[in-house]
Amino acid sequence: MRKNLIKAVGMGAVLTLALTGCGSTKTAAPAAGSGGGGKVGTTVPLLTSPFWQAYNNYLPQMAKTEGVDALGSVNANSDPAALITDINNLLNQGVKGLVVTPLDSAAIVAGLNQAANKGVPVVAVDVAPDSGKVAMVVRADNKAYGTKACDAIGEKVKQGKVVQIEGDLASVNGRERTQAFGDCMKAKYPGIQVLAVPAAWEADKAASGLESLLTANPDIKAVYMQAGGVYLAPTEQALKRKNMYFPIGDPRHVVLVSNDGIPEELAAIRAGELDATVSQPADDYAKYGMYWIKKAMAGETFHAGPTDHGSVVVETKPGILEDQLPAPLITKANVDDKSLWGNNL
């Protein structure tokens, strides 16, 4: 994936990289952070997912490591409108920087505009906005999530029906994972038919939608869960209710692949129940959210190119820069790797 990211940057972007090696330069006048000082407000999109619980727990630890004075996070509870209200409240408290986790790529623009009007820099984590001003977006390559899941399933299921439990298509994450998975299947595994469950990151929608599909299609051979943190348990329960839940190695096994990298997924891989997951770096999301907001508050501006921490900054849209962090595929072969954040909680 790293080679592909480097290609995406292109030679022109690499040449613009500042000599500091971190893709940033110091501007003449600092931003609202006044040299990097001041409180930083943080948000989380929900706390019903083990992934976001882990991210939330990492925030104070990584703020301390990066020397950032961060307030306790505010939970939007899966409500994009509540997130905008939270951002406004944090701005009214006088924060000098924001590390936000958008729920809706379009809705978050209103909050970004509020911050821009007050001269407060923003780093977006996990989800990129459709537009608006952000100093940096910290996320992994979500198209790669869909492609890796496609290959993990396609190598085991040569033909037949496969279910994709989608994320929220109002989020660029849901759109990119869905499109990449579908495009990969069409291009590389034409014998596979993809069925969709629109679940919007909600466990109950995943459960009811999957159960309906299993009833109508008892010959389903695999399920791709775009968020293991909220979809793994309901998927297992739906398969069990239909007497379709069998371990890897059993010819009746329904291949299961997810995204997140939470400890529960790693345990399921070890138990021979889950075939693979793509590990979203919850620890590095928190770490580099703090890393970039500290620089932005000190008045630094950023450019596309390699970073000093093994990732690549890519300009995905005019004015929108992403620090695309590595997100490895986890299988039985590497599930015990001590470098995985899910093994270190």
C-alpha cells in the first residue's frame, strides 16, 4: 500500500516537501494557538463502538506525549447536528485548536466554517470533509480497506453471493470502502455477486438487514463488515440464528472479513471464527491528530509528501491534505504481532 500512496503523491508533490521532513513550514504569523499554546478541544463520533472507545482512551495519553493541552473529548452520539453544536460550544470556551471526528463529510463543513471564522485550526480524524478548511486530515487509505477486504474474500470465494455491510454513505469512509470493494469484485472476481446492507454504522440496521438477506439467500458465502466494532457481534448472531455460523475449515463456513482491528476481532481470528480484518490505527489516529494540531497552532502550514513518521501526505482535493497512515490486513498469520494496537490494550 505504501508504494501506491507514494505514486499517488507524484513527483511534483514530493518536490514541494519542506526540508524539515515532516511536510510543514513555519509561517510568518502563528495561528490562533499563539505559538502552539492554548487548550485543544476534541470530539468523538460515538462511544458504542470498541474502536472509538479505544481512540477516546488514547486521546489523553497521546496529548501528553505530544505536549498538547487537550480537554476531555465530547461525544456526538452518532448525531452530525450535535457535533456541530459541540464544536460551537468548544469554540465559545476559547479553545485554540480542534481535533474533530466527522460523522458526515458534508455536515461537518458548517463546524469547520465556525472554526475558520475564529481563526482556530482544525485537524479532522478518520473522516475527510467534502470541503472547508482543515489543517490536516488524519486517516488511512479507506479505498485500500475495501480492496484488501475484496481480495481476502475473493481468494477464498471464487463464485457465489457475498454481502457487504456498508457504513454511512454520507461519510467519505463509507463511500470509499463501498466503491473500492465493489470495483475490485467486478474487476478481479466476476463470478461473485455482491449484495448490500446499508447500515450507517448502526448495529441494529446491520443485524436486521443481514438477517433479511440470509433468509432470502441461504447460499451466501461471505460477509464484509465495514466496521467490525459495531457489525461483528450482530453478524455472528444473525449467522447463528440461521444455523450458518461455522469455524474456518468447515466446508459450511461463511467467510468473514471486517475493518477496525479491535481486540475482539483479533480474538475471533485466533479462534478461527473471523478470517481477516483491516486494522485502523486507533493509537496513531490520536497521536498524529495531536501532532498536526500542535504544529498548526504554532502557525505551520503543510505540503504533500513523505512525513517523518513513515506515512505520506496526499492532497486528495484542492486544499485538503491527508496524512494517510498504514492500515495492515490481519489474518491468522500475523494476528499475534505485538506492534498491532489491538494487542496492546
